[in-house]
Amino acid sequence: MDFRNNDLYAFGARQRISGSGSGCPTDKLTRIIMQKVITDQKYMYTGVFFLGILVSVFAIMNDPIINKDAYHYLKTAENFNAFGFNSDLHKWPFYPMMALALSKLLVVEIKTAFLIINTFFYAAIPLLFAKIYSRIIPGSQHVKWALLICFSLPLLSDQRSDIMRDPGFLFFSLLALFFLIHFARTHQWRDAVYWQFSIILAFFFRFEGVIWWGALSLGLFFLDSPLKQRFKLWLQSICVWLAFLVVLMVMSLTKFELILALIEKFPVTIYLKKIQQAYLLKTDIIAQQVLVFDDDYASLVLISA
């Protein structure tokens, strides 16, 4: 390896030639090292990633009490480990199954596996945010500020010791956005597939992933290109969804009852049913306590509010 182009080598050579220099050579050497660490994105990303891990470990050690939602996820993982798919699963089973698989792989407790997963998510989210920033605004001069701002968000600091789905949703949402921006520039099928699988994984953590899938893909119509090309890019960006619909339609012709059973257990269906139940409950409350004489307008009052 040729070290002659290295900054440290050049500095040492100048010191040997001049035989002297203003200030302490050690101070100058330290400044060169620190400047290289700050300006080199690889070192900067690595430093922030490991700093995020240390902050999460510190938060977990100082807050050993698990949060309320953690009980349900732990129970789901334990039930699935004992009874498989015949167990009473949580409405979002992907997160507990992921922790269960990691616990078996690393031979650790399920709770520890949950915390390892979330620690990785919290450490990687600022890096993805900075990567997206550098894609939108080329150049590395402000990337360190993007890293610092994202790392300092209370959303990423207050709940590092909790077992929850939100960091997984944020991680895969940002990953999907990164691949979508890359796809808008490259127009390659590979990036379109990466973006869709990332947003599918985000949906496995939170229902809002479906909204991201529909809304972000429509952003391709705002590109500065002919309408025909924009429409083609949009079709590419939803190709996995279209393929899934085709498979679902073909299966429904032969196994309609099986499709209905799967839809009933699908998280979206459960989520919509809960929304419907909450809506009906609130309309009943309005009809009984507000509109004592006429309950026909209860739904209208709730929607207006």
C-alpha cells in the first residue's frame, strides 16, 4: 500500500524537511486525525452507529422495568414457541416472531432479543436519515448536522429501553424512502423491488405502512419527465402489489373460503374492525348523552367533530 498520498505521511514529511513547526507536532497530528474523522462519512456513520448502541445500552441498564406493550409481545413469542400457529397470536405477530428467531439464533432470552433488535433500529435510523439527506442534497458538508439532529430527537431517546414496534416501523420506512429516491434516479427494477419489500416490512410493524406505500409511489408523478415515463415508473413501483393481487384473484377462483379465512386474520382487517367498533361505541355515547331526544344525527356529529 502506498502511504505517500496520506495526510499523516505528508505532515510527517513536512516536519522532517522543515525541522521545526509552529505549535506542538502532536497537536497538529491530532487536528488532522479529528478533521479526517469528521469529514470522512464512513468514520462519521460508524461513530454515530456505535454511539447509538452505547446510549441504548445505558438506557436499558438504567430502566429495567418493561413497558406495558412488552408483555403482549413477550407472551406472543412464548406462545408461538410453545404452540406454533395454533397459539393465540398478537395482532402484529411479525415483531415477536422476529425476536423469537433471533433468540434461538443467539441463544439468548426472548426479552434480550427484543432489546437487541430495537437497539439496532435506534442506532441505524440516524444513518438512514443522513443517507436520505445526502441523496436529496448532494455533498457531505451538512450531513453531520443531519446526523446530529436526528440522533437528538426525543422520539429516538425517550423510549430506547421499551419493547415496541415503532423503531422497526421508522427504520423500514426510512429504508423504503431511501430506495424509492434511488429508484427515481436509476429507474432500475432492482431498486423498485427493494423499495416495495422495505415498505412491506414497515407494514408488518405498523398499519401506516400501507399509507406510505400508496402515497410515496404517487410522488413519482411529480418528476420532471414525460407523463408516459412517469406512469411506467409508477407501475414499476407497485409491481409487487400488482403481482400479489393477480395471485390473490387466481387463488380466489379455486380456494375462496381459504382466502376469506386469511383475510379475517390479516392485521388490516383486525385494525379496521377495531376502528368500526370504536366508531359505533362513540356514536352510542353521543346518542345517549348528547342527543337525548334524537339519535339519528349521532354519526354526523361524530364525523363533523
